[in-house]
Amino acid sequence: MTTAGHRDGQRLRLDADPEDVGRGLGQLVVVVLELLREVLERQAIRRMEGGGLTATQIDDLGRALLEIRASLVQVRESLGLSEEEAQTAVARAGRLLAADDGWPGPRAAADPSWENPRGAGSREKARTVP
């Protein structure tokens, strides 16, 4: 991806390779789905450990989580991403979230006892990038 143009009144033009853009969008989709899956798994574990589920509900929950994992593998493969590429992208996203907000990742989002050290509402504040 390259940019062309000047800042002296001309518009800045972006020359993007459609394949690169599509691959990047695919990675973004996989990252969002993987982060969501991780949050769902953490919530499920918390509910199981809480003791409020029957054995049948626990079995159903486990099967549903396995189906979600299998579906995510299909999505990842359909987008032409390897497992290693997907995990690298998820790790990068986790680092970006942690660097942006002090948010330690999706595991903490599923844990109601976690408190943001920067205080409530800090996620809504916009950051200015020079």
C-alpha cells in the first residue's frame, strides 16, 4: 500500500493492493471472532465454577464452545489464514488493547472483579495521534 499526493492543496491518494486489503480485513474478522470466543469461554468457565449449572447445561455449553472453535477454524481457513497468522494477529491486537488502555485482554473483560487502574470511563476517551 502506498500513498501519493501532496499536502499543498492536492488530495492525498491511497494506492492499495486489493489482495492486501482483503487479507487485512480477513485478519481483522478473525481477530474479532477469536477475542469474542475467548471472552465467551471465560464466561462459561466462570458460570461452571459458580455452581449454578446442571450437568446437562455444562455438557451443552462445552459442545457449543467446541462448535464455535470448529466454526472459527473454517472461517480462518476460508480466508486463507494459517493458525499461526491468526494467533499472531490476535496477540498483536491484545498488545494494542493493553497498550491503549491498561486493559490486560479479553480474559479480564470476562472477569467482573477486574478494575481498570485508570478509572471508569477511560475507554471512551479519544487518543490524539500526531
